[in-house]
Amino acid sequence: MYGQQYAPNPYTGAAPQMQQRLNYLQQQMQMYQQPQMPMSQMPQALKGRVVTGIDEAKAAQIDLDGSSTFFPCPAEGKIYEKSIDLNGLPVFRVYQLSNPQEQKQVVYAERSYVDNLIQRVDKLEKQLGGMNHEPDANNGNVTE
């Protein structure tokens, strides 16, 4: 067995200048092959602050980049949105908090009241001779 069993660099016997150049190129390759750290994404946060009323939201200064700024108003149960449109004009929107439990309940009539109305309609139909009457096209009155 002549020489070493294992040589980590096969170019150890090469001229020193070639060895330096090889080391330099290997370092260059390692720099390009290293995975770059992915850019960490900033958590998305809404711009804005809590206000006491619509006047305070309208008077607030906002960024001129067109992004929306939100102004929640807990006292009024509203959220105000303020932004700048493409023409440079302010856009102001109001969102009202709704509570689904506060929807109006359907009010039904009492059964006795409905029965009374049915009896009255039946009585009127009998007086008129039923519901099979057609209006007269000439004078608009009901004919028999």
C-alpha cells in the first residue's frame, strides 16, 4: 500500500497555485449552493385605531398610498373605513354592527281573530252571490 488509503482532496499533489484556485472555486460554489433564508412574512395587521365618534374618524390623518385605515367605534357599534381613491379623493365608508338576535320576531294573529275574519268574508260572499262574478267591461260593475 503506497501512500494514504483515503485522500479527502484528490488534488493534494497539485501545484500550490492550482490548489488555491480550486479552494477559491469551491468556496464560490458553496456560496451559491447555500439555500437562502426565506424572507419572513410580516403578519398582516390592520391600520387604524379606536375612535369615539364619526367626527374623530373623519378628521384622522391616513396614509396616501391608497390602503384602508379602519376606525372601530365601540360606543356606536360601527366601524369607519377611510382611504384615498385613485383620483386622490377621500373615500369614507361606515359599517354598522348588526345583531341577528335583534331581528323582529314574526307576529302571528290569534286563531279566533282569523276565524272571525273568515266568517265575515263568507258572509260578504253570500250577500254578493258568491265569488263567480265577472266585472262588466262596459261599466265596471259586477253582473249576475
